[in-house]
Amino acid sequence: MIKYLFTRNGLISSKLISCWTKYDFQKTEDTPSHFACLFFDRIILHSSANGGVQLDSFYRFKQKNTVVCAVRNEGRELSRVETMLLFDQLDQRAMHAEYDRLAILYFIWRIFLKWLLNNPIPDKNKWESRNKWFCNELFEIIFRDDLSMKTPNDLMWMLLEHPEFTSTEVFQ
């Protein structure tokens, strides 16, 4: 089973992303700044600035992050074998890859311009690298769509509004 987690933490970068990307109806503390995949309620796959793409235990991940929302694909629940195959695909394409610092700088710059000057966010991240990843780009591997300029909040709402996905709880 895979759950898609939308999280935030106490770092200033997380607070700024949540503040700058929240919708008018949201509170900042209800707005995620990060995306991660949870496999079998135990293993987290995510990308962070200090380690690139990495695995973590859910226990360790929860010590640093607060889960704002967890979503699963109720319309197409993967079997254990299908889940392992997806995990292997993510491992093969992204595991231990560096954090995509240039792409995240462009992403943050465009969010700042939208927040400050109401400039539209482009559809494509002009500075992204094929072999480096930040959290949203991992989402692209799973959904086979360019989502490099979608915020974690955009992705969360995209799934919550999709008929096959539903909000779920996570193992504590």
C-alpha cells in the first residue's frame, strides 16, 4: 500500500513555503511544504535539501515533520507486488540522487513573484535537471506528468479533488 503524505516542519523554509502557497481559505498550518511517499505504513521515500532522495523510517520522519494530509488511491489500490514494482522503479530512477537545488531555487523564485507581484507560475521548471530531484519531482515519476511547478499544496488538492483518491489516516 502507498500513501502520499503532505507535510510541513518547523524550518523557516517550510514556514515560508506554506505561507506563500496557501489558498485564501487555508490557514498556514494546514498548508504543506513537502511531499513524500509512504510504503507499507513504514518506509518513507522523499527528497530533502540535506540528503537528496532518500529512504527513512516513518518513525524518524515523523519526529521532524507534521503530516498535514495523507491520501491514497482508493480507486486503484496496488497489490503488494505492484507496490514493490513501483518502489523498485523509484529506487532505480531516483534513489540517492542529489537534491535539485537549481530547480528548487527557480520554483521558490516563481512562488515569490506570484506572492509579491501576482505573476503567474509557469507550467515548466526551466532549471530542472533530469538526474536530480526535489520532492514534487518524485511525484512526476509516479504520475507520469510534468508537475515540477506545482506546489505540495497544489498536489494535495489535486489528489483530494480526484475521484479515485481519498484522504486517509497514517499509522502512528
